[in-house]
Amino acid sequence: MPRSGSLERHGAWRLGVSTAGVGGVLAGDSRRIGETRTWGRQWRDRQGGDTGPVRLSRLAAASGVAGPVLFTVAWVVGSLRQAGHSAAEVQLSGLAAEDARDPQIMMAGFVLLGAGTVVLGAGLGRLTAPRPAGSWLVLVAGAASVAAGVFRRDHMLLAGPGFAGESWHNQAHDVVSGIGYGAMLAAPLVLARRWRDDPDWAPVSRPVQVLALASTAALAVFASGIAGPYNGMVQRIAVTFALAAEIIIAGRMLTLPVPGSAAGPGGIPSQGTPAGRGG
């Protein structure tokens, strides 16, 4: 009996050891599974978690580049196809006038620029809450551009024989163009001032500011009329400066971390970190 009891105790001891070993392995596997899930969650956080913010951010940035590029292509093509008048003689709005050769090209350019700028402004507004003034100005500039393409001028040239008066849509075009120019120049200046102390946006703050000021100076020359027969070219230069600032802003958005993602080893800040001030 003593021998039998010893064997039983020995067997129980070995069974306990085996059970403990299996439990330890299972516990270890469980911890490793938990760690794997945690790492997976962190990876998803670094990638932006839900792909919705990623897509919206990329869409806004791409629209901010595509709009100015398509607008520039539109006025270049429209100017080249406009027979009888040089590019310096006809203003951009004149290329969409009723007596232009291919007004639909320039009308599409205005609408595409406005749509892209609106999407960019919406994307900038997502970076902070509440929406800052700069992103509102971008939205206004985009909406005014769309309206400028819809409410077009009566004639390519500002003056000429048979110009008895302006239609209501010509007058509406003049109003929305003024609003669009003002917002287009004010938006980058407001944003650049806001971004001066932001480590994520500071690299583009100065270039955006310089381009906006250069565009303002060129538009002042355009409005004064001192360029004479080259006034149309001065206008194109002024608008190109402003659109270049928009492209720089959109390009910076493409390189920024996705808003709303959690901070992690990849350096992606969460919402409310300094990158969130960039809107």
C-alpha cells in the first residue's frame, strides 16, 4: 500500500506539472495573441484606422491640385483657339463670353476650379473644429469660381461697337468675380499667418504668403490698367500665382498625417495635436 500510495502521489504530481505546463503554454499563447491584436490595432491606428478619413483627406488634396491645373489648361487652350485676338488682349472671363469661339472650355475651367477648391476647403476644415476662417475663405473662393463660370460675360472684350448695356448675368459675373478674387487672395494670407508656429505647416507658410502677396501686386497692376495691351497677360500671371499657392497647400496635405488617427510609433498625431491646427 505505501508503495501504491507513493505511485499515486507521483502520478498526481506529474499530472499537475503537465497541466501547469499546458496552462502556461496556453496563457503564453493567449498573451501573444493579445499582443498581436494590440499591434494590429496600433498598425491600423497608424494607418488612419477607418479608411474614410484617409480617402477624404487624399480626395481634398487631389482636388486642390487638379482644379488649378485644369483651369490653367482651359485658359491656355481657350486662348490658343481664340482667333482674331491675342492672349494678352482677352481676359480670362472673356474666353467664356457668349461671343467667344469655344466658351464651353473656359466655363468648364471655372467650374472645375471651383469644385476642386470647395473640396480642398472642406478638407482643410476637417483638420480642426471649429472650422477656421482660412478654410471658410477657400470655400467662398471655390463657390465664387463656379458662379463665375455659370454667370458669364456678354462679350470677350470690355468695350467695343454695339455694346449697349450689360445683361443681368454679366453683372452677376462681375460681383462673384470680385468676391472670388478677394477670397482667393485673403485665404492663403490668413492660413499662412495661422501656420507660422505650426511645425507641420510652417514649411509652406512663407511660400504661400509670398505667392499671395505677388498675386495681390499683379492684380493691382491689372486693375489699374497701366499694363495697357498686356493687361490680359498680367491677369493670367496674377491668377497663376494664387493657384500655385493653392497647389502648395494641397501638396502639403498629401504629406501630412491623416487627421483623426491615433499617435503611435509612426509619428502620426491624433486629432487635437499641432497638425490639427493647420485648417
